[in-house]
Amino acid sequence: MRRKIIAGNWKMNSSRADGVALAAAIAAKISSSSPADVVVCPPSVYLEAVGQAIKGSAVALGAQNCYFEAKGAFTGELSPAMLRDIGCSYVILGHSERRQLLNESNQDINRKVLAALGVGLTPIVCFGETLDQRKAGQTAAVVREQIEGSLAGLSREQMLQLVIAYEPIWAIGTGVVATPQQAQEVHADLRKLLEIRYNSEVASAVRIQYGGSVNAENAASLLAQPDIDGALVGGASLKTDSFLAIVVAARQ
Ligand code: PEP
């Protein structure tokens, strides 16, 4: 049985005070008997303050990015070890906004994944196609290429330590959510790919989140799909009620 995982990607939103209040309100309602693992991913400058607000709770802290080098002259970057040092256990990598706006390549993401795993962070690695690619029937091929590049060289043990997020780009922040069937189809393909690349044990153990306009209303039908193991939530993670409702929807 894969335990569901709901992660909130706050992106470049919130203030220190609002972020601390949001995290504290979420932490107050989440316990180890909640239906899913819960992660909040604030902007990096607020990681420490949000970490304090959720300290001792069942909510985990995640970063939205990291660099692949351990230390040195990399102005503006944060190493995986620094994120561990301030209490992160997760890091989102390969988000489509970083792939598209900041030109991150599969190779960059691969180096980041390996660096994050190296210090014990759990990477949440994102994959997904554009609308044009979907319309051209290229979804499976695009996602396969991203997986093969971004997760190159990972051992079975390393694969078991990460979380995959399928995030169709056309659904991110658009209010247009993939239907449960569209998402399930890609998730099932991803699991097949893991079986081919590794084995059935890895394929059945790795958690695959869906992301893209998940909200309190549509979460239950997505999370009811057999291969959807959670959600990576953007907009709806910025409000306590909508985020908690998505966590509740993980109880099937
Ligand atoms: C995201 O950016 O990871 C995301 C899924 O955003 P939204 O839920 O707002 O579509």
C-alpha cells in the first residue's frame, strides 16, 4: 500500500507572517493518523520560520529547488545540505516553471536529484507535457524522455526514495484540470516505465502525485484513481481550508 502524499507548492507567494500563520493552521489539523503525508514548500527565505511553525507536528518541510553543488562560488544558490540543515526533508525538482522559465535541462535536474538524495532529502521530481505535445499525441514519449534524462543513473534504492509528480503544463495554474482518466493513463504508463527500467517492486512502491489545478472539489476523484498517490498543489495550497480539504480527500 502506498501512503498518499499531499504537498503544497507555495511558489513565490506569501509573506513571512502569512506563511507562518498558514503553516501553523495546517499543522494544527494534521496528525500521524491523517490520511496522507503532508508537506509544505514555502519560498526559501521563509523555510526556517515555517519550519519553526510546524516543528513537532506531522507536517514536513520542503524546498522548491536546490543546486547540485555541495558548496562554493555559486552566488544565489542553496545546497541540498543547507536545506537539510534548516529542517527540510523534501525538495521539489524539475518543476515546469523552472524547466521553462529558467531553462533547466533534464541533465541539470538529474544532477540536482542525485545531490539531494546524497544528503537524504526526498526529491519530488516533476514531469509533464505542453498542450501542443498532448494534442500531437506525444504525451507518453515526452514524459518518458524527461524521466530517462532526469532520473538517469539512479539505483533501485535511490528510486525508492523519491516521489514523482506528473504535472501536465496545460493544467498548472490554469484552472483546467486533467480528468481523472487522463491523469490515471499517464500514471499507469509511468509505473510501467518504472517496471521496465527497474522491477515490479520499485514500480509498485514509488509514489506518483498528480499536479495541475487540484482543488477541494476535484481532489477526491483524482485521488481515487489506482495509480494516483497524492497531489502537488499550487494555488489551492495557499489557503488553509482548501489545502486541508485536499488532504481529507486522500482518505478513500
Ligand atoms: C504546481 O505549480 O505545482 C501546481 C500544480 O499549481 P496549481 O495547483 O496552481 O495548478
